[in-house]
Amino acid sequence: MAKNKTFTDFIGENTKIPADNCISIEFHRPANSNPVSVSGRPIASGQSWVISQNYGDCDTTDYDVIFTNSGATNELYVSTINMIEGV
């Protein structure tokens, strides 16, 4: 049986997010936060974008996070699920 660990980070500025060989990654933009796109894909207010890999695969993408300031707060939550090696 494989074991996994979930990590969650808050992002508040334009940056690159490495997937770090995760098996799943989610980008969540809270309602009323500044518009944001992840690698060119806009995330609607209050919505999430989830990318999951097939069993045995991992994500090695570096995702570009770009906020468009509109007077609100830059807020994006990124959660990843990573396999734990050797357990």
C-alpha cells in the first residue's frame, strides 16, 4: 500500500510553483481575491483547478502564478499530494 502526504501553501505574489513530483496539485482562488492565472489558465473567483496524475506517474511541471492587481488581496492556495518514499 502506498502512503501519501498532503502539503498546502499560501501564495501572495507572482512566482513559479514546482510540482516536485507530486501525484496531484490543486490551485484554489478564494472569492473576492485578485484575479490570478496559473500557467496561462485563469482561475475564477472561488474556484479551483485540480491536476491529477495516473497511478504511478508524477508531475514535474513548474507552474507560473501571475496575479492581476485590482485592489483586492493576492490569494492563492496550492495543495499537493506527494508519495512518501520508502514507507
